Amino acid sequence: MYNDWFMKFAPKAFRETRIQTTKDVEATLHSTGNLTNIQPATMRKHPEILSTLRMSTCPPLAVDRLIGLAGVPTNLVKSMELDKRLPPRMPMNLADAELAKIAAIIEKMADPDIFVWLGRNEPPTEAEIHRAATIIADRLCGAVANPIIRNAQEKRQLAAIKAWLEARGYKHLPAGNGTQFDAMPPGTFSFRMNVPVKLEGGVQSVNIPVDAVIQSKNAKAGAFPIFFEAKSAGDFTNTNKRRKEEAAKMAQLRSTYGAKVQFNLFLCGYFDSGYLGYEAAEGIDWVWEHRIDDLALFGI
């Protein structure tokens, strides 16, 4: 089932992301004089362009490699990459000096086989700019191909759960409607709902997102809803790297709310007995997507 979906829809999901990313790269090229005039002020105003600039060099530069080559503070680059902003406490004159170092590295290492206009007198044509932007977009998307595919698959999995529940008379509670997970009326469900849990020591609380929260039609007042995480995997190696995520989430939920927690998985793809045994040992059950009617076994 996973392979069929991947062949039919994964290319479409990837291409849609690449098309949008290509537009973003073209905007970056426009704002930097097509990599001939990268100004600190531009990077300060649009810190999100840094990942595009890193992918524009030959070879493409990882975050830590750029930090080492430019000799700039780690928190500057990490803040631009992760938070899409400059460090709030960094003075503007200091930031501009460091950004100028980054710009110098990017301009010096810009890939001449992609940006064919560098070093010539004639300006680039629209076709050359679009071609270059598409290549850089492909580099950017290639670096995050797995999350792109996983997000598309999760979206499809939640749509399957929604269709199954609504066919049985359940009502969808849209995200942000104000209903708390522990106050859901019987016969309702919601997606990507935040559930507060206490960290070790029981002092600090954090919200953890749960993909699907379902309150049975037969639930009595004060009953705890059933939680499901949508999981997909295109190979067995990935799942063994990720299996501790669900176990940690289950441990947090159980330490906060006790044994009444029902935390389960909705699976599609490559999950072997090693993965399933690990989750079962943590008290986690699962439903295979190709056997979606097994959701009824949870009293839903």
C-alpha cells in the first residue's frame, strides 16, 4: 500500500514543493543581484535566504562548514536557519559585519556551472535565472525529501481516519475551536491537538501534539479520549531510528494521566516485528491502514 501511494503521489508532493521553492529561490536571486551583490542589509531583512545561499555554492555548504569558513558566531547562523531571524540581542553593526563575512564566502564559492553569468559582462537571461533557481530548489528539497514525503503521507492518513469516522457519524472538531482534549463531547474527533504533560519532577508542563484525538460515541462523562499517531515509513531502517519517539510520548502521557491513557499508532509502510515489539512493550497498540476497520476494536 505504501509503495503504491509513493509511486502515484510522492512525485507530485515533491514537485509541488519544488515549484514553490523555485519561486522563493528566484526571489532570493533578485534581491542579491543574482548573487553578484549580497548585502548584509538584505540578509538582515530576509534571514530566511541563508539556506538558499548555502545551496548556491560549489560544493553546497552545510551549516557548520559555513560557520567555520566565514568565522562567524554559531548562534548567528543557527538563528537564521532555525528561527528565520537574527539573534535578538546582537547589535546591528556587529550583525552587519558578520553577515558581510558570510556574503563574501557565498560570492567567492558561488557555483559557476549553475550561475553561468558570473564573470561575464552580459546579464543573465530569464531562462538562465529560472534554470539556476530550479537546480538550487532541487538541492534544497533533496535535503528534506523525507520530511516532504512524510508530511504528505500523514496528511493523507489523517484524511483516511476522518472519512472513516464521519461515515460512522462522528463530528470533526476543527483545530483552534477552543475545545480541550479532556472536554470533547462523545462522538467527536480532532487532529493535531495539543495535550499538556508534566516533565520530570512534575513542576514544568509542556504541550505535546497528538495527530488524532477521538472521543467514542459511547463515552461516559469525564471519559478519556483515545490517541492515535499517524506513522508511515518507506524503509525498515528509518522506523528503528524513530521508535523511541512514540515510547517517550507514551511515557510522558502515562506519567501525567495514569493508566487510562490509550496511545496507539496508525501505520502504513515498513514496520517490522522489532519495531512493533518495542512499541508493544511500552503498552502501545496499532492499526494498519490497509485494515482501517480495526479502529472499531477500540470501541470507536
